[in-house]
Amino acid sequence: MSSAFFIPTVNLMGAGCLTEAVDAIQSHGFKKALIVTDKVLSQIGMVKQVADLLTARNVESVVFDGTQPNPTIGNVEAGLALLKEGECDFVISLGGGSPHDCAKGIALVASNGGEIADYEGVDQSAKPQLPLVAINTTAGTASEMTRFCIITDEARHIKMAIVDKNTTPLMSVNDPELMLAKPALLTAATGMDALTHAIEAYVSTAATPVTDAVAIKAIELVQAHLRTAVEDGQNIEAREQMAYAQFMAGMAFNNASLGYVHAMAHQLGGFYDLPHGVCNAVLLPHVQRYNAQVCPERLTDVAKAMGVNVEGMTPEQGAEAALEAIQQLSKEIGIPAGLKELGAKEEDIKVLADNALKDACGLTNPKQATHEEISGIFAAAL
């Protein structure tokens, strides 16, 4: 069976690589950037840092800092209007998954026309998006290097999954110096997002030897470095290793896709406006318990990558050990134990399950679920 492998043309990694990125932008001949970011990064001066580096290389910029934590159709439309008004010829996303996704939506509509909702689903666009340079400031979503774009439809209260090769950024930038001092809860949530990406890609029906290799290495790095990154936000080594972990997890799921953890988490985020990484972390062991019915051997590999001695275990025992290791890591870094703590309600499960079954991420889950089974997973995670 044939497979395709998607990744940005250039991916810069390591402390200080931001300078290399703006040099590369200058060499491309771009004239004016729309910088898509959020209010927090504007307030702490990070946006000005990037804008000043661009100005020094004769590249102009305008800033859209209206991205919400779960970017909306309205955010995309507002950013697109500013891009057109400023006559920008390329886009820079600065931040975590939310600015990256918002920027992808803006850049995709800028070149293809219509509205961002027109591109919900898989490969619905005809043209590549406007050139996008994605500068990452958190280690988790890998949105800076994937073809996934998640936008909240405010009217329907759902997150639209746009999976499109034309949303792949031109360049990704992971400079751990931009990740220092991020809050512990944000570090924990984004780190568990990366772990979820790696595990879902590893058990995906679209997994390949290439995605398996990077998924397992990503799990090993999360296990080795996430606790330190949460406890000591200034630890540059832990930040850099987590940047590599989330990037490799992105390589894995960008090509093997995901599963029901993301299909379900998208609904929680869209319905209640909850943080994506935390939803993933809570759902992850419950979905994998369901998946263990068909892929216990794969989950045993996950347990081993998380530091468990699986010698002598049956596949079923290994799978259970993986679930315990996931839950233990979540507990140690302060992730809530259940969805009720986040405000989810039992009476909403039916509509959450309805929408989860429509999410494109569920197509590669190793076992296809009924509405009753998805509802049961939601209930167990409460």
C-alpha cells in the first residue's frame, strides 16, 4: 500500500535558530508579513522582538493578536481582513497551536477564496496557502509543522478538523529560548498533547515504519523530560528535548493521523471552550483502554517507551501497564483526573458523541466505535 509523507520544506531547531529563520525570510524576498499571534505574546514583548528582527532585514510587518485559545471562524475572518488591508505577501504565526491554526486558516482562504468552513475535511483546497512561517513558542501541538488546522465554528459549537496538505507551513521554527518560563500548567498540557499525538499515531491504522520510529522516540523523550520542563521552566535542556519530542510526534501524526482521543477532545474544546491538551490528557488512557481490545501489543511498546519493564508481560498486561504509566505521568504534572473537573456534564454526552463520530481524526482509530461505545468512553472519563 502506498503512503505519502508531509513535512515543511525547512525545519529549524535549537537555541538561537530564530535569527536563522528571519535571515531565511529575507532570502525569500518577502516584503510584508502578517504576524498572527495572541495578546499575551504581544504584552510580554515577544511579538516586538520578531518584528524588530524583520525590520532590521527590511521586511515590514503588521500584527493580528486577536487569536483566541481555541481559534474561531471570526478570528480567521478578522485576520484575513487585516492581511488584505495591509497587502501582506506572507504570514508568520507566533505562538502555540492556536496562532498556528488561525494563521493556517487565514493563509488558506487568502489563496483559495471562500470561507474557512469550505475546507472542513480532507484536502478540500485547490491551491497552496499563502507562504507561512510558523514560529513555535510551546512544545506540544506540532501545528507549526503539520497539515492539520483546527478552527472552532462558533455557531455549531464544534471544532472543524481541516486536514489539508496545502496548509503545511513553508518553514517551522522551534527555538527553545522562546519556550523558557512558560507556566507549568501550559507546559504540562502541551506536553501531554505531544504524548497523545505520538501514541495515537503509533496505534493508528495508517502507521508506517517511518511514523512508528518517530512516535516511539517522541514518547521516550516526553517520559524523560516533561516532568523537568514542568518543574523547572528555565531548564533549556528540558525545553529543547521537549521541542524535539513534540516535533517528532508531529511528524508521526501528520502522516499516520490520529484517533478517538482527538476526535473527542475537539468536541470538548468546541462545546465548552476547554484547553485542548488537558482534554487529550484526560481522555488518553480511557480511549487506549478501548483500543487495547485490538492492539495490546502496540500499547505494550508504548509502555516500554515510557520506561516500564515489560519483560514477561502478556500483551494485555503490557497494555494495562501503558495506561497506568500515562495516568501516573498526568498525576505527577498536575493534570485533572476527570472531565467533571473541567466542567463537562453527563447530559451533554449524547451530542458530544454525535459530533465526535463525524470528526475526521477518528477514521484511523484502530477500532471503530459505535455511538454507545463513544458515549461510554466519555462517561468513563468524567
